Amino acid sequence: MNIDELCINTIRMLSVDMVEEANSGHPGMPMGAAPMAYVLWTRFLKHNPENPKWHDRDRFVLSAGHGSALLYSLLYLTGYDLPIEEIKRFRQWGSKTPGHIEYGDTPGVECTTGPLGQGFGMGVGMAIAERFFAAKFNQPGHEIVNHFTYVIVSDGDLMEGIASEAASLAGHFKLGKLICLYDNNHISLSGETKLTFTEDVCKRFEAYGWHIQNVEDGNDIEAVSRAIKKAQEETERPSLISVRTHIGYGSPHRQDTFEVHGSPLGHDEVTATKKNLGWPLEPKFYIPKEALTQSRKAVDRGARLESEWKEKFNSYRKTYPELASEWDNMMNFKFPDTWDKDIPVFPPDTKGIATRAASGKVMNEIAKHIPSLIGGSADLNPSTNTELKEKGNFQFPDSADKNVQGAASGEWGYGGANIAFGVREHAMGSISNGMALHGGLIPFAGTFLIFSDYMRPAVRLAALMKLHVIYVFTHDSLALGEDGPTHQPVEQLSSLRAMPGLTVVRPADANEAAKAWEIAVTHKHGPVALIFTRQKVPVIDRDKYESAEGVKRGGYILADSAPHKPDVILIAAGSEVHIALEAYERLKTEKIKARVVNMASWELFEEQSEDYKNKVLPSDIKARVSVEAGSTHGWHKYSGLDGIAIGIDHFGASAPGEILLEKFGFTAENIINKARILLAG
């Protein structure tokens, strides 16, 4: 066999041996997709195995994350810091080769994949980031941003609704540097795709505005190579290359069957496959020296490519020192010392302001000093207040009417920081992840809290990958009123708080909204969900009550009976803090000593020292009432088994918000009554 075939079979059999050694995994996809992956990685992919974080590298996403053995084989063979010992420990405790691809575990892995369709959406986000940086920094004769995003997708990826959402938006934005290779093997996990997936995928993507090509034989590496080259030459449409492959290629009895999708071949079939491909039966994990030498050429090639780029950037720095400095700051997330100097301070106001409105004012001031902030909403900017004024709209430069109604102010083009996601919450979440993974950007995504459910899988992956993504969730309770129970969140807060790695902040007023944004911008080890009201809430008088800085500790004593020990503790979050404060003032007139604890963020509170937490919620004070216009699930952690949780554990109704709050017991009178019950013993 020639050197290309030898390398391709090395990828196949290394993948097979990984799965066999673990007695667990998905051998079929790596066996069928090995040729196109080999062509992409050795002839086209711009990467440096010795520096997986080089800024101008091409991004590669294996959206079909179950085929992880394929990527691990490529990473090992091309010289990444992934020793053969880790290949042999596939799917084992503490290995760098987990069953589905996980960002941060393995050098060279660009994102966590496995939940199908997510990688596709993240690839769109990476391509958006590339176009944004190219528009912002490239200058005539000085092109420092020019890389492709490649995604290998499966039929399962393209069945998922998120792929349709993301593909539609990618076509609209004309992301010509996004190239997706479709592993079209006609087989899914439980059978042939003709059972469920008989649409013309290529025509669907053509309707989205994509450039379409078909490769009839996935083993024809020259045909694959020609298709990728044509895709690179197409500058105004993303590309889909449908490659007809054969799942489990080379297996005499399992090729083209669903059985090979997610189960080891077994000893006898591995033997038969090796014989069929002319491969030595022993040793396991056999790697021909010629194949390794050929594959490792990627190391020298990558070092040369990065060195050439560094020379370009050095020239760029001399010619455009200010832009180069801004590039450095963005890539290293270095903010100016005065980034927060223009954040507004809101004076006390009993009529108040909706925290969503305060959020809009705050984020616009922050964006003036932090160019990394980029994002938008699911067609809800006027309601979520997530438009960045005068920051332009991310669009294909010549594609739209600049006077279109509803557009943010500023210029149209790839340098715009406002992304109109349309009514595509799930894609918005995944695309935001891709932008964060690309590097240099802090993406935000806005929608109503109730619709966070539509993007939950992407939020979960952001938490799993510890990405710096900010969610702006408004209309945070049944107080939104007349839109009724379909739009009134009940269980969403509890559900989001249950997600590991996600920090949820629900501020009580405008100044706490400002502090919440400060938390979100500086919190770099995971996503942050900011929860804001639709309705106006009073701006708390901080001369009378504690400073809004307390929000940064998650929970803090807002009002107290000091120097006297409180008889009862009222714990609240968000808009319900004001009801708790009203109850507190009325209890004082009854000579009942109360404390109000603002529990704006459970996660941040739990990060505090035990001494601090015990100071805020002393264990010997059992009379506690928690108040939140959402599910009571979880609140007994703070109200205690002897306390009372005021909440709503059923769906809401359509009526004015103030009526709903009264009918469902979110009143100072109800809090006072519950406190009296507790104190009466």
C-alpha cells in the first residue's frame, strides 16, 4: 500500500484498538471517516502541534464527538502532547482520552462534543469570531487574521434542530471560511438513515445559502482534496461537502451496519478486519514507522507556519502599534484599569427602574472600555435591553439595508459587536460557546428566562467547559404579568442553580445589576447567568441599608437588628428583596427584631468562608423565611427544616403582575404572618 493508504489504515486500526482495549466506544465512524480526516489534517489544516493555542490556527471541530478515537489518533500521530500511553488508556479514569471529546482534557481539542449538533453550532461561533477579528484588525498589506473553521458532522448532527438554526444563520452571514464535511455513511445508531432521514440534505443547505459539493467515494482522497480546495476558494458562502463514506470500513461483517456504530468489533472481527486491510495481527496499537514519520511532518510544518505568522505580526506591530496592543489585550483578556469607571450609580428611587433597563445602561458603559464584549439576543433586544449602542451590527458587509427597522445604530459589517441571532435560542447558546472558545471574546446571549430552556444544552456545555459566557435572562418571574404561564418562569431559577459550574446572579435593584455585570465580566472560570426583572423595582437607599457591593459575596446582610440578635431572618433574592424589606420595617414597629439577607447568588455565597456564612445565617437562629417568586426547590438549604419557604410550586396565570404577586402570597403581610407563626413556636 502507498504512504497515504498506510497512514489512513493506521488511523483506522489505532482507533479500533483503542475501542477494543477499553471494551467500549464507537469504532465505526473513525474507520469510515479516516480518509477525509487524514486529507484535511495533512494537506489543509493550519495548526502547530507544539502550540495548540496559536491564535491564527485553523479550528477543527469533530461535532460527532462519539468518534473521539479518530481525533485522538490524529492528535497522537501529528505530534501533539498526547503520549501513546494515553491512547492505550482510552475511556479510563484520569486519562486524557475520555469517551467523548472534552475541552481542557486533551491538547488540541477545541471544544467538548458528544451531544449531537453542538459542535456544528460552536463551529459557526468560531467562524463568526474569525470574521470579527479579521474586520477589526486586518489592514492593507497586513493580514494577521486568516483561518478556516472545519467541522466534521454526522447525520445525527444534522438531524438535530440546533444544526438547522445554526446553518440558517451561517448562510445569512455568508461565513465563507466555515467548511463542514458531512460523514454521509447512511447509518445511525439504531439503523439505516432511511428509517428517519430521507430529506435531501444538500438541497436543504443550499436553501440556507451554503456552497454544496458531493464526493461520491470517501476513500478517494484526491476527490476529497479537490472539494476542500474548492470550498476554500468560495469566499461568500459556508461550505458543506457531503462525503459518501462507509461506517466500519474494512470490517468484513460489520461494515455498513448499525452494530459497528457504538460497540467494539470483538476479537474475531478485529482479526478479520486486520487481515482484510493487510494489517499485522500483533502487536496491538501497531504504528508503522513510515506512517508516523509522514504524520509527524505536521510538527515542522506547523512551527514554520506559526513562525511566518509571527513575522507578519511583528511587522504589523511596528506599523500599527495601537492595534497590536489592543490585539494583545483582547487575546489575554487584559482590561484597562479604568474599565469600570463609567458604570452608573443609581440614586435612591422609590418608583425605581427595571433591572433589565439598568442592565442595558451598565453593559453599554462597560462595552466602551472592553471591546471583547460581543453578542445579542434571540430577536429580543428591545425587551432584554441587550443592544450595544453605536457598536455596529455583525453582518456580511454588503448584504443588508443599513436603514432596516430594528437595527442597532452604527455600521454594518463583520466588525459589528451586535449579533442578531433571530429566534434561535439553542443556536445562540452554542454559537456563543464557539466565540468564547475561539479566544479574545466575551460573548453574551439574551432572552427571556423562560426560554433559557431552549438553550439549556448549550449552557450546560459552557459550564462543563468553564467558558466565559454571559447570559442575560430577563422577565424573571410571574411578575411579568399578562403574558401568562407560558412566559412566566417558575422552575427555571431552581434548574439553573442546579447546574454545576454555572453562576446565577439575581440582583435586587439597579445598583446590584451594575455589580452583577462586574461579577460577570471578571468571572473567568465559568459562565454567569444574570437574572433581571421586566417590572420596575425601587432603587434601594444605600445610606439606609448595606452597600450593593455585598452582591459580590453572593449573600449579605442588607438590613439588620444590630446590635441586637435577630429573632427572625428574612432571606430573599431579586425583586422579592423589596417585599422582605417592607416586612422588615413593619416588624420593627411590632418590636420584632428581623434581619434581611439578600441571597443574590447561591453559588457565590457558597464560595465564602464558613465564618462568613455563619455570620450571615447563624445556625442558632431557626426562625427563617425565604421569599422568591419561583420554585421553592432548594430554598430549604437556607431557610432550614424549621423555616418556611415562600414561593410558587405551580404555574402562574394571566393577569397584571402586581395582582399575581398579591394572589400568590408575595406580600409583606404574608411574610410577616409566616414570621409570626415561626416565632409563636
